[in-house]
Amino acid sequence: MTDFHPHTSFFPQGAVERMLSSQGASALGAMQDWPVVLRHAVRFMLDAAAPAFLVWGPRHILLYNDACTSLLGSLHPAALGRPLEQAWPQAWDALRPALADLPQVAFQLGQPRVATPGVATPGVATPGFGTPADGRAGQAPPMSCAPLRDLDGSVHGLSCTLPECAATFGSDPRFRAIADAMPQLVWSTLPDGFHDYYNRRWYDFTGMRPGSTDGDGWNGMFHADDQERAWAAWRHSLASGAPYEIEYRLRHHSGQYRWMLGHAQPIRDAGGRIVRWMGTCTDIHQQKQNEAALRDARLRQKAALVAADIGTWTYDIRADRVYADRNLAAIFGVSTADADGGPLAAYLGAIHADDLEPVQAAIRASVASGEAYECRYRVRLADGGWRHLLARGKVSADADGQPAWLPGVVVDVSRQKQAEDALRASEAQFRALADTLREADQRKDEFLAMLAHELRNPLAPITAAADFLTIGTPDEARVRQVTAIIARQASHMSGLIDDLLDVSRVTRGHITLHRAPVALAGVVAEAVEQVRPLIAAKGHQLTLELPPQDAAVLGDRKRLVQIFANVLGNAAKYTPAGGRLAVEMRVDEGGDGITVDVLDDGIGMAPELVKRAFDLFSQGERSIDRSQGGLGIGLALVRSLVELHGGRVEAHSAGPGQGSRFAIRLPRRRDPAEAAPPADAQAGAAGAAALEVMIVDDNVDAAQILAMFVEALGHRPTVWHSPARALEHAARTRPDLCVLDIGLPEFDGHELAARLRRLPGMEHAPLVAVSGYGQAEDRRRALAAGFDRHFVKPVKGEDILEVLQKVAAEKAGSARERAIADPP
């Protein structure tokens, strides 16, 4: 049988043979044109039941039978009739050494040999389909290889046959259908662990080419952090025969790693030998995510319970056992054993004795009624303090309806309790503040009533005096008498207004002290002189006890006089006629301070009045005639001024009718040589020539009264109600002194002053501003406009007198200098 006729065979044609019979199916051309030895070899191969293939010629053309297609997988049918290197790379890698030296192999062997995995056969390379990069041997199934010879013994190729069991596993359609239908990834290995089968889901999941993960290529699909662990578990199972089970991350074809549960069982023969491993990979990625989410939720719950100081417990009512979490155990300070089923008494022992019975009663009531349990109590801390807790629970019944369990929670409400206590304290403070505000509002109303009364008192005689002067022609003596009344009452009103302004400045921090060394004895003496008319009018007896002149302070002399005059005047005012007053000054022990006590045997003060003696608008009870007078702001001003000097003032009284004592303490200055003596009073005119005084005021009465006063002192006033006409007059006459109202028509006093300064010869003329506004900002604006002095209405006669004397003296001095410079 030397000719090959494909259709005259014992066996029916298979799929491979039909393909080979068609023209162009092989690079070798039509089968009838093949060499005889090749046609016979192919005939035997196609008729073989076991998987078989052969490699022919220098191009190593691959031919195989139907049984071998299961080994090729997706490589079939493209591999048929193509060079082995391109058609079946795994087989090429395994057979390449033998094919490279095929004649020598044939000479040495002369007969077929069986290639056994892991054992080198002389002259034949061990096939290693799917051999990994690390060169591990024994990964290919056993196969038999033999040279293809011509009749003369020349070798033209190589034929290989595989045992049917090695090639046909997984080729059964029924097995494949079952394996591919399973939701898991199914795989199988030889006894030594060589992976030779995967179901369709493996390739769908991994996206790998069939055959590319044979052998141990599967491990490259694992997450890098899981590879060594998976290898170790697999090696252990292979060595011991124990089932394989492990969780790892397997790379999906999308690039994502998903968690899998790998499981494999050994298949044993009748003798107990392992003939194969069957394994699965189950996708547990969602389960792992759920477990992670559950762990995270538990951690967050635990953190929340710890942060909120919440403990949970379950009380086994019948067994008297409490099961507590770590938070509750820490709150009650119980041991780990008691936290895991300890008796209720272990927890009750930490509760405050005053709260123990209510807690037990609440538990008994809840168990008996089945109602919710709620109770507040205190638990002792390790440092001896107490925590305030709120416990809540609900009884659970058994199948018979009997109370069995009491689960619940405990919340630390210590901060809430502190907040409640603080809220109650705040409410009490607000109530006290509201009472204080109501009292202050009442004092304000009383003050306004007092202010109206005090302002009407001087206005009444002033109004009567003005009416008197308009009737008939009173004689000069009566005019002087009326004028004295007006001046006295105007001075009283001015004092009231000055006190109000001083209080406003002090409360807003606008008082500026002009500090200098001051002998305090001289200050007290000057204050006594200011109050002496009131003392004399009421027939009081005044006693002074003053230390030597070295008792000095650093302060504002004017304000210090104001302090003592206010306190002494207050004592004189509230002491019935013929009373006794005393001023006692002493240097404190250590010499750091000076204390001045002002004492009286007057009406005294009730304790409530002593507490608020220095509050604004505070006064004692007054009769309806208000014979003492005043606005109730003098002592408030005293305290503010004393504190500005770094001192303090206190009021003392044994009660109504027991007199009062006011103690003023000031820091002492130790260098008395620098203390300034009291300023000498200046009286009379300067004896110089009469001055030309220009008065500008749109208030006709105010301008005329001031002109009369200036003229009475021997000077020549001129009055103007229009600033423009006054400016024209000044340009002609160049007056020696200008007294200007600020609130003028046409343009104000600031503008008038600026224009006067621009007139020739008026650059240095003395300018005095008169205004109803006396704030620091008003004075600053006046000086910036060019004024030399700023007086607040009503202007005192002594202030105008002082200015006139100073200007007259400067004028006389200039005249003497000119006389010396230009002798006759």
C-alpha cells in the first residue's frame, strides 16, 4: 500500500482529513502529491484514537489528527498545515531542541522514545507546553516522540503521540457544557499541579487567550500582594494532598482586581493515588465589600458611642447577668469578667447612695409592667468625682410572655447637666440684670425730674430779674443787686451743666489729665475755700487735720480740687445746720499712699445706699422741697476721677442719722520739692491802657451783656451781629481782642477766624471762640481754625477777665519794648 487514497480507508473521514483533502489546506500542497512516507505517516496519524501530530520537513509543517484538536483549542483549525513555530508556539518551544538536531537524534535512538515530564530523555527534548519563565520542569503531559524516516533511513520530521487521558480531559461535550454553565471559574490540574483545563468563564473573566495560563501562568493573574501567599498554600496542598482553599484577588479583563475564593479537591484512583485536581474560583468581591462596609460601620458605631459617652447593656433578668460593652464597663468601672455576664450588684455598687433606691425601684417597675425603663443617676469616677447618666431600656418577653431581657443604653449627660446648671445661673443673672436695668431706668426718670427741677430753680430768679430790669428805671444799687442774683444763678446753672459734661467725658474716656507734682494739702485747702460759702451758710463747724507739705501726689490739680470740693460739698449739703465736718489727711503705713477722710455727722446712709453711693444719678430719700439740690452725679464723677489718678474711694455709714465717712486714697509722690504750690488768685485789671475789643454774636442779648461787662472793666467794646461787617470793621481798626461766636449766619466763626488771620496786622491778634459745644473735638476744631482760646457758653466773667488782663499785659509789655527801642 504505497499510494494514499483518502477515500479508500477503513475509517470514516474526520474533520481534519476533510480539510487536508481540500486543495490549498496545507503549505505542502495537494495530498496526492506528498511523498509516500509522509502520506503513510499521515494515514496512521489520522486513524489513531489518541491525540497525535507530526512535524514535516525543513519548514516544520504541523499536521495533527482530530483527537489533538482539544489540545490546540482555539488554535485549531488555523494551525493545520502551518509551520510549528507560528501554529503552536508552546509545542515549538518544547520540541525546538530536538528539531534543531534531528539527524543526530535519529542516529542515537533509532526507535521511538517516551518523553516523561521532569526526566531528560537522551536525544529527545522534554516537551513542556506552557512551561513558565522560571524554568520549572514537569509541566507537560507525557508524550511519545519518534523520527519520520524514508526507506533509505533519512529523517524528514518528527511524530508525537500523547496518552488519551492527558488530552481528552475536558473534551467531553457534556463535561464542558456543565463546567461552562457553572457560575464559578472551573479549572483542573495534573497530579503535579500543572493546570491543563479552564472553563469558558475563566477566559471570559480574565480576557486571556486559551492556553496562555496553562501550567502555572495562572499565578501572574493574582494581585502582587497575594501571589506568594497563594503559591505557598498551593504548594502545601500538592505536597500534603489536603484540600486547597484561599482568598485572593484575581485580575479581571478590565484591569480591576476582584476577590475570589479559590477551592480545589484532589481526585484519587482506587489505590488512593491523586490522579487530578479539580478546582473553582468563586467571585466573593461583593461579599468582601459588604464585610468591609460592615467593619467600617461597626468601627464608626463604636467611635460614635465612645465619643458620645454611650454604653450599651443587656440584662438577663432570670439569671441576674449583665452583658455590657466596653464603654459601659469603663463608665461603671467593672472588670472584664463582670462586663461579660456579671451580676447586677456589680454595677449598682458604683451608683451614688442617694440615687440607688430610685434606680432599683425603676428597674422593678419596668420588669413588673413591661413599660420602658428610664432613670437619671450619678456614678462614681475613679478620681472620686461623679458622672451624671441617663439610662433607658425596654423589657423583652419570652415565648410565654414573661419578662426575660432588659436591653438598653446609658448616656453620659454630665455636660448637659452642667449646661442646665449654667443656664439656670444665667437666667438668675439675667433676672438680676433686668432688675438692675429697671432700677437704672427708674433712676434715670428720677434724674430727669431732678434735672428739670434744678434747671428751673435758677431760671426762676433770672427770669424775675430780667422782668424787674424792664420795669421803670431802677437805681444803681438795685441794678447791682439784680445783676448779682443773675450772675449767681447763672453760675449755678453752669456748674450743673459742667458736671453733666464731665460725667459724659469720663464715661467715654475723653478726660485728659494734665499731671504734675501737687501738694495735696494745698489742694484740700483750695477745695475748702470753694465750699466755704455753703459751710458758712449752714453754720457748720469744720475741722482740718493736714500733714506737712511733703504729702504730694502726681495729678491734675484742677481735677483733684474738683474731687475734694464735691465730697466736702456733699457732706455740707446732707448735714443739718450746725453740724460738724472734718477733713483728716494721713500718709499710709509704708508711705506709698495718702488717705483723706471726709467725715460728717449728717443724715447718714442706709446699707443699700452705701452700696450704690457712687452710681450715676444715685441719691438718698429727699423731701418734696428738695432743699439739698443736686443731680446725683457728683459722687459718680468723684469715683471716676479718683480711679483715673490710680486711687480708690469708699463710702461708710453706720446707718440713717449716724453720719458718713468718705475715704479717698491716692498714690503718693515721694519728691515733694517738685510739688506745685496753689496758684495765686489774680484780681483787678492789669493797669494797662484800654483795649479795643470786637464782639461778634448773632444773639443780641448775649453780645450786649458781654459788651457791658467789658466796658465796665475799662475797655472799649464794639458789637457786630454780621460776620461780614465785623470783618470789614477789623480790616479798618485792627482790634486788640476778638471774641467770636461759632454759630453765626452767613459763615461760621471758624471761617471768620481764618479770614481775620489773613488780614494785614491781624496775623497774631488774640481770638477767643464762644460756643455752646464743649467736647474735645470742638476745642480741637477751634484751635485748628486759628483761635487762641475756646470757652463754653455761658462764659464766666472770670474767664473773660483773665483773657483781658493777659492781652492788656502783653500790649503794655510791647509798648515798653518800643519805648526802650525808640527813646524820645
